[in-house]
Amino acid sequence: MTRASVDRRPGRTVALLLASLACVILMQWGIPHGASTPVGWRVDPSTASRAELSVLPGVGPSLARAIILDRTAHGPFHSIDDLARVKGIGPARLAALRPWLRVEGAP
């Protein structure tokens, strides 16, 4: 290991390890399709991290990255329907994601 490859931000490393562990646990147990939304747990796609988006049903790391790239390029999502502008999110996937999402300030 070279000096350049050592992360000098241990807090960030710990946070990434914990987020990765949460993803692995959720992937191992799985989130059944059509499952009811856990009470109080919804994700705002305009502010969610890649790890938070990755654990949504039907969203993996690649689609989570696409969501983040889209909101960086086009601004925040003003409604859940705005997610349809992301390549890889069609009507069926959007319908499956709807119970897991919230958009701050949207009706």
C-alpha cells in the first residue's frame, strides 16, 4: 500500500463502511417487491445519498448513480414523477418506487 492510497479521512471511511454494511444486510435479507413502506422511512431523491438510493427496490448502484447525475445536471426533483426523466426509470419501476419516495415541498 502506498502513502497515496491511504485515506486520511477516517470519519468518511467509517461512514462509507457502515453504509456498505447496511446495503449488504438489506441485500442479504432483501426488500420484497410490493412490500409495505416501513413506518417513517421514505427517501427524498433530491437529497438522498447513493447508498440510500441503492437499497430501494429495483435500484442498484448504477441506477442510484444515474439519479444523482441527473439531479446534478438538471436540479432537484420537484415531484416523484420527475424521476421518469432518469434513464432506466420507466412507468413500472416508478410505480414500484413510489411508496418508498417523498419529495420535500411536493403535495
